[in-house]
Amino acid sequence: MSVTRHDWTKQEILDIYNKPLMDLLYEAASIHREHHNPNTVQVSTLLSIKTGGCPEDCGYCPQAARYHTDIEGNDLMSVQQVKAQALRARASGSSRVCMGAAWRNVKDGPEFENVLEMVRTINKLDMEVCCTLGMITENQAQRLAEAGLYAYNHNLDTSEEYYKEVISTRGYEDRLQTIDNVRKTNVTVCSGGIIGMGEKVEDRAGMLVALSKLNPQPESVPINALVAVEGTPMEEEKPVAIWDMIRMVATTRIIMPRTQVRLSAGRTDMSREGQAMCFFAGANSIFAGDKLLTTPNPDVNEDMEMFSLLGLEPQKPFVKKAQPETVEAEDSKFEALGEKPKWSRPEHSIERNEAAKHKSKKVIADK
Ligand code: SF4
């Protein structure tokens, strides 16, 4: 039985990533079978509950207010809207709803109270509930846990070194602090990253070093391929080669044997054969639905056809961990503290982020 290690070096990970492909696939698939049923895949539906207008400058993201993209923003959805979407997701085979809000960090107040109510509502539908809301304090994590949250997503995105080339409005340490805050509760951690942002293979390995050091390692690791959206600083990046995706998935599987490795953004550009190789290499989770927050994704019917072709089954909810109980708002042990944590703002200058910001101004001026 392969053991879970927290002391991987970057060089060891690079040696795995660069193995002859057949050896890499064989090793990853063998480890995958030791810890997981190779014929089940967990299916999540990602729901953008608050879109656009984000104050951050993530170079890959069309929701950053400072870039000129075609994203239509919307205010926080209502609990009823979210419930209707969750019921639709459950009917189409999803076991988890992941709610994303384009916020830098959670602020105590009516919007967060609404999100807590959304968590309670979906947990009562017997679906796993995940949130990705930006940075959170320990108290906010406790309140989400009490509402019945199953997972919190907070991606490291890339290596600590390359992070400085992607985002200037917050630091890597804050990502780790939020993950640590979540870990103080019984909520599981979902954290991964994006490839194809112009990083080196060493940065991909560096991100895996950082994720594998977490103890326990994240229960879910999404591997995204950049979707280069016009108007963002990364609009010119070339699509990720399928071989890079397969190598990244296989390496993640070997380094983190027990985690669910999630095929995330970028699946529309992958053939069924490519996705099948990713499943063989250890991916055992996908996002379903025709949109991933704001970028395109294969529709549910296409995915179910692919599952049928490959003999894959959607994983039932709460297979890996028992369903959390929901505590009603009036019985809560925790109250809003109204904390104002000092999340960092490095504000260094990233050339392509600056260029995209100014380009957007020019485009608007030219119209
Ligand atoms: S990735 Fe999240 S935090 Fe960054 S700009 Fe987009 S919505 Fe904001």
C-alpha cells in the first residue's frame, strides 16, 4: 500500500512528472486502484452565486473588475434560486454543489447570513455542499461548518514563486492561512491550481510540494487548464497540451494518493480519449454543467454519454465522509464577530496585469 508523504522535494516530483509516459501512467493507475474505485467519478455542479466585480487582480480571471471582459455581473443569488439549481443538479447526477462568489474575502453581514442559509438548504437536500468565497477567518469557517458545509475550496493556483507573477492583491501566506482556518473545523479542504498560465514545469512541481506538505493533504485537488479569456492578462496564453494535463493528473495522484483529483476548467478543449487517459491516470472527479463560473464546460448529457461509454458511475454523496449535521441559525453556538483581519496586499507591479488594465481603458475609450 502506498504511503502518504508530506516531505516530497521539487526534484522528486519533477522526476515523476518527466517519466516515460507509459511508466508514469502505470504507476499512477496502480496507486489509484489501491485507494479508490477506478470506475466511479465524483460529479460536482459549480454555481456562480455572485458573479463579476471582484476587486482582486488574478491574471487568469474574467471576473476581476479591472479587466475588460464580456462577463455579465450579478448580485448574490437568492436562497430559492440556489435551491432550484441544486435540485436540477441532483436530478442530473451531481452529488455536490459548489457555490462560488467573486469576493476577496468574506465579510460578516446579511450576504454571508444568506450564504449560510444556502448551505443549510443544500445540505438538507442530502447533497455535499462546497463554497469558494475567498479568504475566511476561523470564526467564519466554524459558522459554515455548523451550517452543514462539506468542503471549502481555496486554490493555491501555482507555486509560491510564480504566484507573484499572477496576483498582486494578496499573498500566498493568506491562502495557506485560510486553508488552516478551514482545517480547524470538520469541513474538508479542496485546493489545487491552474496550469497553462506561462509557468514552468518547476512551478507545477512547486505547487504540488506545497499541497503535499499540508497535513492532512486536501481531500480534493482540482487541476485546471487555463481558459484564456479575452481581456484578461492571460488572453494570449496557448492552450494546455493534453499531455501536460495527463502528466499533471498522474503526478498529483502519485504525490497525494488519497485525494480526489478533480478535472476542472479546460475540459471543453479535451477529447473524450484525453479525458479517459486522465481518468486512467487518477482523476476521479469532474465539474458538470455547461458553465464553470463564467467559462464554458461540456454539458451534462455529453458527460453522461462519456460515462456510459467508459463504464464510469457517478459517486454517491458522502461516500468519503459522513454528512455533516445542519444547525439552524437560531441554535448556533457561533455569532458574527465582525472581525476585520489584515489580509495582505503586496501590490507589486505585474506587467501583463497592468497592461490588461490599461488596455481595457483604451478599448472603452475607443468605443
Ligand atoms: S479568481 Fe476569485 S478572487 Fe481572483 S479575481 Fe476572480 S473572482 Fe476575484
